Amino acid sequence: MAALAIILLIIGAVLLVFGLLVEAAKFLLWIGIVIIVVAIIAGLLRYIRRSS
């Protein structure tokens, strides 16, 4: 689960940067943001489950 969150975070960051650099690929910016949010939520759920 932790590896999945890290992979999603990396993919999201790459898509975010690529979406900012390429004006024609603005949808990649939104996909990157969504993937980063999903990765953060997955990390938070893992942290909450581990602490309880």
C-alpha cells in the first residue's frame, strides 16, 4: 500500500510538471492533481490505520 501511494505521488508530480510545461496538454495538469490527491488520501488512511 505504501509503495502504491509513492508511485501515485511520483506519477502525479510528473504529470503535473508536464502539464505545466506543455500548454496543449492542460488535461494532464488536472490528472496530475487528482493522482496526487489520491496518493495523499491513501497515505493518510495508511497512517490512521497504523496508529489505531
